[in-house]
Amino acid sequence: MLTYYGKGRRDFADHDLSNLNLQQADFSEAIFRESKFVKTDLRGANLFRTDFGKARLKQTNLRDANLSRAFFNYANLEGADLRGADLSYAYLSNANLRGAHLCGAHLTGAKISEQQLKMARTNWAVVSRDAHPSRCRAGERQGGHSRKRAGAT
């Protein structure tokens, strides 16, 4: 797959990429619509402006990945590790974030609802754009807080 991407291919819709190690891979502007990434390791990957519409990313490791301006409409991110990921200006409307780990994620300008944030595992202080990720462990929790947070729409 990396070879095809390197040769200019960008459309990988409806592929099963589960359980693969794709750490640090560059798939910016790729199309993974309706693809399956269950338990895939994408730590530190460049996924800028990538289309994950209706993709299944359950328990996928996206820690520290660049997901800026990525499209996750109706994607399943249940239990995904998004700690430290750059989700700035990402489109997360209708995405399933139940149990997703958002501690330290950058959500500036992201299209995400209060309800989605309540379903995710977060530290509300760290979800804000000015917080420092080193505070993640002490206060992380799952949902239940209703104050408006930076990045939420």
C-alpha cells in the first residue's frame, strides 16, 4: 500500500487494513472511505486532509497523528487512541467517539459536538487549546461534564 501511495495512488476506499503497523506513514489526502482499520497502528502518521468517511477505526492507535482537516463523517472511532493527535479543523460530525481517548488532542476548529465529547475519554482541561498534555493522566475521565470546551461546536 505504501508503494502504491508513493506512486500517486490516493484512493484506498473499502480496504481492510486491520492489524497493520503503519507508524509514521504518510497518507495525507488519501481516501479511506468505508475502509477497516481495526487495531491498526497509525501512531505519528501524517493523515492530513484524509477521508475516513464511514471508516471503521475501532481500537486504532492514532496517537500523535496529524489528522488536521481529516474527514470522519459517520466513522467508528470507538476505543481509538487519539492522545496528542492533531485534529484541528477535522470534521467529526456523526463519528462514534465512545471510549475514544482524546487526552491532549488538539481540537481547535474541529467540528465535534458536546455529546461526542461526553462519550469520549478526556481530561477537559487538556482538550482546550491552551492546556498542556503532561496533565493528561491525573485528571482523565470518561464524560459527564457539561461545560463548553474549546473546539466544540
